Amino acid sequence: MVAGVEVKAAATVKDSDFAGGVVINLGKRSYTYEDRLHVLPLGTLWR
């Protein structure tokens, strides 16, 4: 399986950043936004 990933160079996320459903950013916590959209800190890729 191949997945495209867009990484945002910001700690905050805007509504328009969720085109793909998952946003990886430079923040410090993971959370769910509006039930099916997810925000993950970049560091979670290596845990």
C-alpha cells in the first residue's frame, strides 16, 4: 500500500489542511477533529 503524506511546518492546523483526512504537523499532541479527521505530531511516525 502506498500513502501520500503532507507535512505541515506549523504547530497549528486550519480547516483547509484536512483535504486528506490526516494532518501531520509540528504540534505536540494527537487529536481527532470533527469525528473522522486526525492530527498527529510528526514524532508519532517514529514511535
